[in-house]
Amino acid sequence: MDGQAALNAWIESLRVRGLADAASTALDLIEPLGPLGAGVLQVGAPLLGLVVPRSAVMALADALDTPEGIQQLRAQLTDEDEAT
């Protein structure tokens, strides 16, 4: 499974559990620190890879690294959330 597919699966699991709004709020809060969060995820990827697919961690880190990536994550959370 490639990184983006793993990230999409993770976003879908958030939606299924009813956590899309909470995740969107968390994105609002961490947006100014996105690049720092991306760095932390990249450093922690080997450890986090024991719990979630490492490719998903790296895809999330890549998305958090840029404002456009954060906007894309937010859009994925909210667009699918409104469709249900």
C-alpha cells in the first residue's frame, strides 16, 4: 500500500469513528506548527511504524510540511464528512 492510500485509509477510519470534526479542529490548531510536526513524524516514523503503516506516517508528514498539504487534509476530512 502506498503512502497516500494508507493516509486515505486512516482518514476514512477517522470518519467512520466520527472523529473527522476533531481531526479538522486539530489541523486548525497545529497548522502554524505544521513543519515542526512533520519533522517530529519523520524522526518518529520508525517507532510509529510499529503501530501504523510507516508509509502513512510519512505521507502525513509530507502533508503537514506545507500549507497546501494541510488544506488538502482538511478538505479530505470535511468533504467526505459532509457527503455522509
